Amino acid sequence: MTIKHLAVAASLLALAACTTPTPFQPAVDPGGPGYTDQRLAENRFRVTFTGNSATRRDQVENFLLLRSAEVTRDAGYQWFEFDDRDTKAKTTYFSDFADYGGWWGPRRHGFYWHSWAYDPFGAPVMTTAITRFEAYAEIVLLTPAEARDNPRAMQAGDVIDHLGPAAQPVKPPAS
């Protein structure tokens, strides 16, 4: 491994170390980190939460659950259930092909380097994978009568009480 490869690896690790997990907040840009919600019908919403590369999968899923409970409460309901739910991992690969003459270009699976003059006996290539998670769900808001005998029904207030404190930013200790 060359000094150049070590420098690239160190800079990627330093960048990842500086990244903090996505806070529980609305997404600023479409597809960006944070939550979104959209009313689909009187008692149905689509809710998403997208994390960055420092946000663990379980945290993304908990924030989706918390936002679903908040949407339920804000719509005037106490109960909801997931109709459809999934979490997707999106991985982008970054490779160091700096020793080869070639062309940078956006592609379907991320931004990558391509060279027609690739030398299989040249310097080794360093590839780094960065994964972020996106959870989405369609939720159905339920009346108390609908929730009574439904084992999948969740009470929004209970979810907010249990998951809400984890969504608050951690305050640094006073010095």
C-alpha cells in the first residue's frame, strides 16, 4: 500500500469520525437525512426517516416509529398500526484510482472512477463502502374500537414516552 493510499484511507476515516448521527428533525432536502411524512388518505400516512452514514439501522427504525406516533397524535388519533414497512440500506463505494488516467463520472450506483487504461499490474486500488439506512412505512390511524382487538395496534402516547427521550440532542456536561 502506498503513502497515497494510506492518506486517502486516513482522510476517509477522519471524515467518517467527524460525522454525527442524523438528529430527529425534518429532512431539509428531498431524500436528505431526517424525516418526511405525507397524508395519503384521511387515516393513512407515508412516513420516512433517512439517516446518514453515522446513523445506525436501529436508530433509523426507532426514529421512524417515533415520527409515526407523532403523526398519529398530530392528526388527533391515539392509535396506529403499520400497514407496510421496510428499511433499505444504500451503499456507495469510493475507490482510489488516482494513479490511472481516466474519467470521473456519476453513475446509477454512485459516483465512481472509470479508466479504459486500467493496468492490472499497477498500484493497488483502495475501495471504501459507506452505508446509510432509510426506513419507510405506511401507517393507518385507528379509532379506539379498531385498536381494541388489534394486536398490531400501537398507542402513540406510549411510543412517544418510550422513544422520545432518545430523540433529544445530548447536552454537553456543564463545565
